[in-house]
Amino acid sequence: MRTLLIWLVLLMAAVSPVFAQQHELIDSLKNRLETAQGELRTELLYDLAWEYRKSNPDSTLYYCREIIEILRVDTDNSCLAKCYNFMGLAYHYKGDDVQAFAFYNRAIDASMEAGDSLQYAHSLNNMGRMFLYQGNFVKSYDHAQRALQTFKDINDMDGASYAYRTLGEIYQTQSKYRLALEKSLESLKLRRDSRNLSGEISSLNEIATIFKAMGEPDSALSYLEQAEDKALALGDDINLARIYLGMSELHRRENDYRLALEKAQNAQSIARESANINLTYDIDLEMAEIYLMLRDLNRSEAYAREVITGSELSQDQNLDQQAYRILAVIYERQGRFEEALFAYQKYSEIRANMDNSEAARTIERLEARIDIENKEKENELLMAEKRADQAIIDRQRLQNILLTVAVLTALVFLVMLYKVNGRRRKTNAKLREKNLHIAQQREEIKIQNDKIANQNDKLRKRNEILAALNNEKDTLMNILAHDLKAPFNRVHGIGHLLEMSDLTDEQKTYVKMLFGASENGLNLIRDLLEVSEHQEEKSLNISDVNLRETLDQKIDTFRSDARSKDIRLISKVEDEVNLSTDAPYLSRILDNLISNAIKFSDPGSEVSLDAGVRDDAVYISVADQGPGFTEEDRKMLYRKFSKLSARPTAGESSNGLGLAIVKMLVESLGGEIELKSEPGKGSEFIIRFPVSVGEKV
């Protein structure tokens, strides 16, 4: 009696911390539930239902029904699947697998209707475990595999690890250890990726168990050592004690009794501190096995009797059976044959009871399996009827939709027809108005045409008068130019005569001014005559011109003008290029461009001449480092008598006809002229003539 009281005290000590912790959490949830409203209240009800699922399944069912009532009032079915899954777990822990199966089926339907992939996957996994418990491995595998795929589709790797665990258990029950190992390793990888340390320990223990069943103790021990490191890091004493117990069993089977005893003692010290009675019994049985192998029969007997005493409290017949087996061996070795016979009889009796219990459980599982299959068939029939009804509803709905569409189409057609007729009437009225308007416009156009004809007659007469005046102007301009040319030549000649006489410095200055005025006048007359000359069609005198020689001659011609302003004239022509063109025209073009470049360049700058063949054209380039041209300059660049922004740098005269003459001459020769310039960065005139004009390299 005293021993019984001691073990009862120890059992209460072991269980009370766990229950106290659970009660504290449940009390906290209940206190918060008293004032909670809305979504918070629903969440607290879910938490309470989850906490009660093992200790008090009826409370789980109560809280789930309250949640269902809330959802029904709110017409919110999005969380029904989770609620049905909880109720299925509660019925499973109550031992009513038929009801559990029914609620898991409801959870599947509700999750599909709400589009809740997570709860759908959990429902499939729960169904898979139900079929596993009933021994229906095909359906169990099918549901677990579908759950795994769904978890992967929604990227819930934690859920996927549980599906892999279910698949591993299926393969273990069928002794397919390699496949079980593969699934358990997948579960371990996912838990490592998600840093689920507690889950890692569970997976490592499971893998060690598989290797132990496969007869590979070294591999099993390796995974237990990994689990040991994780449990130490997490401070998980209970798991650590079970790990040491597993290590002890492996070492004992390998006949390493010293190391087996060391691990069992480690497990024993942890279990006693935690006051976990069930774990303590498992360790005591292991200690009895080890001491039996070490032939320390007294210690082995003591531990075996502790196991028997504890198993009487826990009703664990498996521990009781193994303890009596050890006692039978001990008594036989000690020559205590009557006690050995009694112990062996107890061992046989318990084994027979366990076999009968297993048979009864097998019968219960088979009956439950039959009930579940019947339930499943009923569900399939209901689903078939539901699908048939839904098909009828869908067909009727489709007919209604088609009828509605037909009516709406007819209405739309009638409305469109009415609108088209109305638009046609309006269009006809507008056409009549437009026809009247067109007739009026025709009459007005006829009157306008008569006026235009009169205006054209007047314009023709005015053009004839303007043409006569223009001819008269040109004739007068030529007469004036020719008549003025002789006086300017005489003035120029007188200047030369005065220059040869003995003059004072002041008189020399006046003579120089006289020369300048006469030269400016002659240049203006020459340009006017040239413009007038080129306005009339004139035949070209084509000959071969060597561009290199021509440019060298121009440098010699303008060398003195350039030297007077300290300007360098450079020729960059390297190849021999011949151009078939009118030599005087080309010479006049170059004279104007080179004289302008010198005229508008600052002293000490550079004027470069270049020629060659590029892009199927002969080009001639004259570049200076003068002030360049603005955008406004470009607009008036080739106009007669136009004054640009740049001014000659040494007071030279400019009449604004040079570039206009260059433009006319270039176009007369079938070429084109291009300006490249930026204000303040100089300018470059490029003349291009097609190669077909003629070139020799």
C-alpha cells in the first residue's frame, strides 16, 4: 500500500506541471473570451478548441459548434473547413473514427467551396491518416499524396513536411523502409529550411527509428547524435532523454553494454528531474535489460520490479510483459525455479491478453473501416445526386440565360432599327438641305469664277507691265554699271599717277583712300554685272581642272592679302583629283569663298583649303577660324545685298553679293554647297560635284 501511494505521488508530480501550464493558457483564453467581440472572439474560440482536442475533445466540439453558429449569423462560410477539421480531430481522439471521417469529408467540401487551399490540404492529410489507422494503405497514400501536392502549390512547406511524414508512416507500416526513409528525409529538409528546430528533432528521431528497423545501427546512431545536438541547443530535456534511451538500445544490441549503461543513466537523470513517469518506466526497463546482460542480477531484478509496479498504475501491458520476461530469466539463473515459472506464466498470460486485445482492436478497425467505406459510399451517392441536381440547375440556368439573351437581343435589334430609321429620316432631310445649299453655292461659284477671270486679266496685264519695268531696270542697271566703270577706272588711273609723284604723308593717305574707294566701286560694279550676267542662261565651257594645282594657285593669289593680316593659308590636298567643269566659274567661286574667309578671320588665324573624293562626289572645302554664322545668318545667307552679323576684321568692304554669286555659280555647275558653322567657332563651306561630272585619281 505504501509503495502504491509513493507511485501515485510521483505520477501526480509528473503530470501536474503539464496540466498546470495547459490550464494557465486555457484560463487566459477564457478570460479574454468574456469581453472579446467579432473576429477576436472567433479566434479565441478556435484557440480553445485546439487546446482541448486531446485532453477534453467534448470541449473542442462545444467551441466548434459555437463558432459555426457565429459563422451562420454572419453568413460567412470561409472558416467552416477549419472548424470541421478540428471537430474531426476531436472525434478521432474520442475514438469515434466514423464521425471523424464524416467531418473530414465536410471539411473537404467546405474548403473547396470557400477556395481555402490550406484547409483543403489539411483535410486530405487528416483523411490519409484515418485510412492509415484503418489499414487502407491505397487510399491513405492517395490522400497524403494529394495533400502534399496542394501544400506545394500554395508554397506551405511546413504543411508539406507533415504530408511527407504521413507518407513515411505509410511505408513504415508496410516495411518499405527505403521509401519511408526517403519521405522522412524530405520532411527533415523542409523543417531545416523553415528553421523548425523542434520539427527537426522529431524527424531525426523518426529517421533513426527507420535505420534501426533496417538493421543499420551506425546510421541510426548518427541521426540520434544529430538529434542530441539539436535537443541540447533547444533545451528540450524530454526529447534528449528519449534520444539517450534510443542510443542505449542501439549500443546494447551491439553488445557494447558499458556505453549502453552510460546513455541509459544519462536518460535516467534527465527523466527523474522532469518527473516524467512514462519515460522513467521505459528507461527502467532498459536498465533492467543492460544489467541482465552484465549479469548484475540484483540490480536487474530491482529495475524490473519498478517497471511492474509502474505498469500496474499506467496499465501498460507491454512494459509489464517485458519486465516479467526479464524476471523469469533472472530467477532461472538464480535457481529460483518456482518464481521463474510464476514470472514466465505472467509473461505468457500478458502476451495472450495483448494478442487478444490486438485482435479486438483489429476487429474494431475492420468494423470502423466497413462503417467508413459505407459512409464513403453514402457520400459518393449524395455527391452523385448533388452533381445530377447541379447539372439540372445548370442546364435550367443556361436555358434562362439563353432566353434572356434572346429577348435582350430582340429588344436591342428593335431599338437599333428604330434609331436607324430615325437617322435615315434625319439624313434625308439633311440631304435635301445640302442639295439646296449646293445649288446656291454653285451659283455663287459661277459669280466668283467670273470675278476671278476678270482679276486674272488684270493680273496678266500687271505682270506684263512689271516684266517690262524689270527689263527696263536691268537694262538701266547694266547701263549704269558700264557707264560708272569707266570713271572709276579713270579715278584708279589718276591714283596711280599721283602715287608716282612726290607726295607728303598726308597726301599719300588720301591717295590710299582714293584707291580704296575706286576698288570698292569697281568690285561693286563687277558683282552687279556678274549677277546680271548669270541671271541669263549661258553655255558652260567644260574642261579638266586639276584641283590641287588650282588651290595652290589660289593660295599664291591671296598670299599677300593673307600676309597683310598675318593669316596662314594651308592646302590639305594630297591626291591628284581632276574635275571636269567650267574653270572660270570654279575660279570665281573659290575667289569669293577665300576672300570672305580672309576678310572675316582674325589676324594670326588660319584658312585651310581641301579637296578630294568622298561618298561618290568630288568636294572642295574652304574653312576659317572666324566668328561663324548664327541661325539668323543662315536664313539670309545666299540673299543678294544681305548684311550678316559678322563684320570684316580689318575694315574691308562687303556688298552682300559674294555668297549669292557663289550659290548661283555652284548650281549652274550642277553642284551643291553646304555650310558647317557654330557661332564663335569658325565656319566651313563645302562644295560637292557628282563623280559623274568627272574625276581622276
